[in-house]
Amino acid sequence: MSNETKRDVFKKLAECYAEVSDAYTYETGSPYYRENITTPWNIVYDAALPDDLPVIPKEVGEYIQWGKSYDIQLYMMYSFKFIHSQGFKKLTDDVESWIISSSNAFARAWLDGVWSVEETGEIVKLEAER
């Protein structure tokens, strides 16, 4: 296993691409094919979503959206009695069981603010805090 990050590998690839582009342009006099790219690749890469988004049920996503809208802390989202007392009516036993048994996926979706819906494959991305 390497100690390189995906970002390190991407930077190397971008450097190689730039060298090939410069060499091709110098030799032929015409620019290397780029599909009219106006934004540098590193900026596009930084803005892209991760490949391994957590996959969660629709109801769990609604629970996350509700909790975020009330600025509830993550650790309190596991306190189901507290959540019931706050009026979230969609918290069923199935949702609670899924959250407990898939707590890593739940926490990742909560922290990243983005996930894939299990039933539809739709990607949900919460608005960034202002």
C-alpha cells in the first residue's frame, strides 16, 4: 500500500498531461485536444463528490435533513428518546435499527452532508452552512 493520497496521484497525472500538451502544441503548432475546458482540472477534481458515498435509506436521509435543519449535534441523533420528544414522527423502529447497525454510514452521511439514496440511487447533497 502506498502513502500517496488520491490527490497526490492526481497532481502527478495533471503534470504529465501538461507536459504532453506542451510537447504536442510545440511540435504541431496546434493545441492538444481539450474539449474547450475552461476550468483547470484540479479545481474540477476538488469540487467533485467522492466515489464511495454512503448509501442510506430514504427515511434515514430525511432524519438527517431534519436534524441538520435544527442544528442538532450528531451524538444527540443517537438519543432516540430525545428525538421523539422533539417531535420527529418519522423515526420508526426500522430506521432506528438501521442507524444502529449502520452507524458508520450514518455518521459519514451526517458529516459529509451528502449520500446516495438506497431505493433510488439519487444523490442528496445538503446546502453548505452559510
